[in-house]
Amino acid sequence: MKFSIICPSYGVEKYIGNALQDIMAQSYTDWECIVVEDCSPDRTAEIAEEIAKGEPRIQVVRQPENKGVSESRNRGLEMATGEYVLFLDPDDRYEKNLLQQVAGVLEKQQTDIVIYGHYEDYLSEDGKLNYRNTFSMPSRVYTDASEIHHLVMELEEKTMYGYPWNKAFRREYLMERGLRYPVITHVEDILFNVAVFQNVSSVQTIEAPLYYYMNYADATKRLTAKRLENYFELQKTRYRALLDQQDSWGSADAYAEGVVAKAYFRSFFSMLEREVRAGTTKNEVLSKAKKELETDLFARLKDAMPQGGKALKLLYQPIIDGNIKKAYRRAKEVSFVRTHFPMIFAKAKQAR
């Protein structure tokens, strides 16, 4: 069984060497790695090409112009020859037995998708590990449609559904259905996975964390750390896609809507805090929030929010109640903590 590892690469000269070393160190040896270099302004391409000189299983392909992560992944997929495809980010790290573990479960039973656990590491400026979060699901094979539909929401609740790099996909399944990454900002990963899971008939999970999602102190890796003018609208695209999928399956029960509601109100509050941090006037922020209270999405989810939790009472309940002025005050307080005590903010965010 051969694996195709696709690494879309842009501006990762600090990290791509380690990533490729992790791939070359895999205990399972039947693989190919396709590095799609997207016109980086740094030495990403040169570093990858130098490593590839001594490793015939690594191909480095240069895009003719900067096209973004979706088109880079799609190009790699078109070139792939393995039975299974993994989309790994080159600024992360991988366990040396990642492919061995995936191959092991597939040798027992081949499924369309394999999902493995991951670590989320937060590093200090000197590269030391500040703290680590672990995300995983118990090892299991899913072939019943209703159980797969429920699994999707369990994965979403654990923030494991939308990522591309914690999964191995059967290449034939993707190619037969013409499944590709959409060219859109910020939500391309979740929209791809929604499309992939729509008609999937078999999935299995590996509990072991095999991937390290690296949060470097000197890099704004996450788009959520940046100021996107349409950030909340993009997030709402995600929530509508999740709800539409569950509606199409007839499985949009209280649990499913509750999972989406928690994410929606978290993003709603995050939008308020971002606007405060960006210096948007109070009246503009309040006006934007009030318009959101009139949307169909708010109407559907305001009564779906699960009860309990400090974050709900402190941050989200004012929004649910329509008390936007109180929510605005809370956003100002959170913005202060985020600006002056970033590590406390990061830990509190993960604990919500």
C-alpha cells in the first residue's frame, strides 16, 4: 500500500527541512511526497529541492505563480499515485510511525477515510513547549451511515472535522467524485471535508496522536489571528455548511445543532472582540451585531445553545439574550486580556 503525502508550501523555510526529515524517517517506507511550492519569497523551494536530491521519493513542483493553498493541494492530488493521500502542512511535525499506524489499520479493513489524533503545541519565543493540547477519538471502524453522521458532529465538537492534515483519504474515492479543495479564503478545509464526508460509506479512527500542530510564537500561523474584514461571514459559511449537511442526512438533532451553536456564538463574540481590537467605533460594532440578531442563522441557533459553562454565562449569554451593549463590554475586557496577557488569553481560549 502506497501513500501520497502532499505538502503545499509557502514561506516555510524555517520549518520545511524538519517536516521532510520527519517524512524520510517514517518507519513505513512505501510513500511519495509531493511538495507543491507556491512562489515563496524565501528559500522554501531551494531547501526542499536540496533535500529531494538525495531522496527520490520526494518531488518538488513549483507553481508558475502564487495560487494559494487550495490550488497547491489540488495540483498535488492530480500528481499523486498512492492508494491513500495525506495533506500535511510543512510547518508542523509528524510522528515517525504515522504512516505505519495508518497502514496497520487499513491492512485489517480498508475504509474511505482514516482519522488520527493530534497534538496542538504552543511554543515560546525560544522554541520551548509552553503547553500542549491533545485531540483524539477512540479507535473504531464506522460503516453505519447514522453513526458516521453522528461522528461528524463529534469530530466538529473536538475541532477535528475541518482539518485536512489529520486524515488519510482513499485517492480513488476522491478522484471518482471529482473532490477538490475550493478556492476560497479561510474555510476551504471545512468545505472540502464536508464534500468528502457527504457520501462516505466507511471511516475509521486511530486514537493515538500522530501529528503535531505547531503554534510558533514568532509566526501568525492561524488566519484567526489576523484581521479579516469578512471573518465572521466566512465562519458563518462553515456553520451553514455543517447544518445543511446534517439537514440533508436528516440528522440535525439537538446535539448537532448544539455543536454548531457553540461554535457560532464563539465566533459571534470573537467578531465583537476583533472589532474592538481593530478600533472600530462602538456604534459601528453595535450596529453590526444588531443586524446579525435578525438573521435566520441566529434565530435557528439561539435556542440550540447547550446550557452550562462559564464561557456561556459570561461571554455568550448576553448575545443570546440580545443584550449587545453588555456583550460589547465583555468584548472590551477580553480584548484587554488578549493584548496585555496573550498567554493567559490563549490558555483561557482553549479551556472554553
